[in-house]
Amino acid sequence: MSDTLIAFDDVLASYDPAMGLEVHVELNTLTKMFCGCPTEFGAAPNTQVCPTCLGLPGAMPVVNRKAVESAIRIGLALNCDIAEWCRFARKNYFYPDMPKNFQTSQYDEPICFDGYMDVDVDGETFRVEIERAHMEEDTGKSLHVGGATGRIHGADHSLVDYNRAGIPLIEIVTKPILGTGAKAPEVARAYVAQLRDLIVALDVSDARMDQGSIRADVNLSLSPKGSGVLGTRTETKNVNSLRSVERAVRYEMSRHAAVLGSGQKILQETRHWHEDTGVTTSGREKSDAEDYRYFPEPDLVPVAPSREWVEELRGTLPENPTARRARLQAEWGFSDLEMRDTVGAGALNVIEQTIAAGTSPQAARKWWLGELARRANEQGLLVDALPVTPADVARVQALVDEGSLNDKLARQVFDGLFAGEGTPDEVVAARGLAIVSDEGALSTAVDNAIAANPDVADKIRDGKVAAAGALIGAVMKEMRGQADAGRVRELILEKLQ
């Protein structure tokens, strides 16, 4: 049965939204959080496990120093305070994909706390306050076999893969995000997008939402407009794309308003997001007072990062992604729309590298957001995963700039690059793609075109220069595109005027 929804504008007329976002980031350490098992994605099930991450009796954990370092760097980049002393805690609950029957996490002593991130939406800045960022380990993964939905309901049986169990996670939790009004869905999306950019810039995770290495839980509540009192919240779990973060907020706002408008109460619960239908469905009731029986992890010593180490790590922070984008936009002369498209296509880094290799900003953008973005979409890849490097693109454009290629021939060079035929120059030589600069050959082709199109030639003689386009096309066809259209036009006008 589908939920009753209220139109979004009607929601805003009666209610104020409050959001809270919990983002889990899977770190790119080579080994797991508390053992030496590898973390490589895509390995055969249950081949990256050991007694420690399987929770076998007597196995003792050891903290991954690199994971602690990554946590501190994330906290610093989020303007957080870094704890001088903190502990891990056991979060006790029972689920098949958690072999120890507890998760090693942090409770009331997180390593990072009291931070913020400023998010820009349509020229308006919203400050998202960070409650905490804490370290924990991931669970295993259950695979439900035999059902139509991939969920446990209706499945014949379930399989468990423990390769992911114990992989280091950082959970970043915001304070309630208030005062966003109609922009609540966009603010949620912008925050997760900006956080993902920050994580990538720090090089602590590949932050691939499609692979689950960054995933968001969306908490939402509504309160009567102007009341200032927080309503009962729901938590939509494991939303795995930026678009879905925005859609989930919008959907839950409309659903909450319908429930409240009918005189009913919101049930505090987890919700499942359905990417295909764009709706949420009920998961399980969840109480703020849910008893996980936290207690300090007895097998791990406290973490006490020295102030010297913290300041050393502060010195490794990259340029803030938002400030970097603003700087590059000014340097490149891109409009707001051009920059938004560049960032949205994931092409910022490759365009920057292409420009550094000598290409103009507009030419670099033309190739990466045009021809190469089209090929990436066809292959289901990100542009930076294509078998073409920024240096290749810069060389192709240099050949265009010096007159050896035109754009049509350049696309054929990219065909050769994708086929693994060598460097741009090697592809041009092997395929015979260079523009013909032999004036005699061009002149002959122009004469042939004039002879074959006397009516068009007469129009040009009568001063209708625009008619030259038809003759240029005929010459380019005869020359298989390997002619400089500008020079062809000059020859046509010289012969007919």
C-alpha cells in the first residue's frame, strides 16, 4: 500500500523541517581496523578473514594507526576538536553478518567532535554543525538468495560474506540542521556532495557511493511552523547516491506532513529507501533509549593522540575543495553553470591536469564534458577512469591548434586511443589522419567541387558568400575530412570572386 503524500509547497506552509545526517565513510587502509586482513574490494567471499575479524575466542585486536590518522585528518578538515584521550566501546547487538555479536565503535568519547561545514546552495550559505566523527568497524554482508527483491523476506536462504567485517569506518554525525525551509532537500544533497569531495581530497577513501564506500542515513522530522520544537524523527538507512539523498528528504517531508495532517503520530523508526520507486518503507521501530549496552572495549588501550601529531597532520590537509573550486573557476573564467557541470561530471581534476599540460580551459572542458563524457556514459565509467589521460587530451588539442587535425579527425584519434593503438601522434600516423596541407591537392579538390556545382558557384560569383558552405562540404567529403575548412573557404572565394 502506497503512502499518502502532501504537496511539497503545502508542507512548507505548515511545517519546519529538521534534518540530521549520518555519513559512514569506508577508509582506504590496506588492512582492517583491528587485524592484518586485506581490504581489497571484490575478493571472493570469506577469503579476507582471520580469527580476529571472525570474532573467534582468544583473538586479540590491535588498532590500525593509519585509520586513526585518517580519522584525525577528517576531523581537522571538518573544523572539529580532536580528543586528547578517547576509547573504543562495544556496541552489543545480534545480527548474522556481525560475527562477534558486538561492533567495536566509540560511544561517548569520540575522537573528533564539535565541528562544522559551510554549504552553499544557490548563493545562500548554510552552516552544518558536526556533532562528532568517530571510528568503528564495518559489518559483514548478507546475501539473500531466492527472493525477487534481494531482501530477506521471500528469500530461500541467506549467505554471509565476512570480507567486509572489520573494515575501518568513520561515522560523521551532524547536529540537527534547522532553518533550511524549502531548500532542505538541496542542502542535504550539497552537504553529502561536499563531504564526499573533502574525503576524496584527503585521499582517505575512494568515496564511491555506488560501491558503498560512502553511504548516508537521513534523519528527518517536521515541527509546526514557528514552534521551534523538534518533531519525532525517522531514519532512512543506507541512501547510496546524491540524487537519492535529495529525493529521500523530499519524500519523507511529504509523508510526514500527510501523517501529521491526518491526526496521527509519526512512528520513530528506521526506513528503507527504494531507488527504483523513489519511496521509503518501514523498517523497524527505533527508540532513542535503545539499549546497546555500551561499555569500554577491554581489549584495546585508549587512543591519546599527542598535540604534536595532531598539528603535524593538520599540515598535511589539502586545499579546501570549496575554496579550490572558487579559485579554479576564477582562473579558468568558467560561468557558474559551466563549473557546476564540470564538478557534477567528476571532471574537475582531469580538466585541471589537462590545462596544466598546456590546453586552454575551454578546450579542455569541451573534450572532457563532450566527447569523453559521452563515451564514459556509454561504458558506465567515470571520466577519470577512461583509458585516455589528460596528457593525451592536451596533445590532441595541440594537434588541433597547430592545424594538423580538426575536431572531426580528433574524434577519430580518440577512437584509436580507446582501442589502445598508442599515443595521439602514433594514432595519427597509423590511421593517416593528418590534415592535408598540400595546396595543389586542395586546389584540385576545390576545382572539382566548383565544376560539380555550377549553380552554387554562380551564386558565390553574384556575391552570395554564404553559399560557399555547400562547396566546402563537397571538398571536405572528397578529402575525407582531412582539410582545413578555413583554408578551403579562402580558396573557393579566391577562385570565384
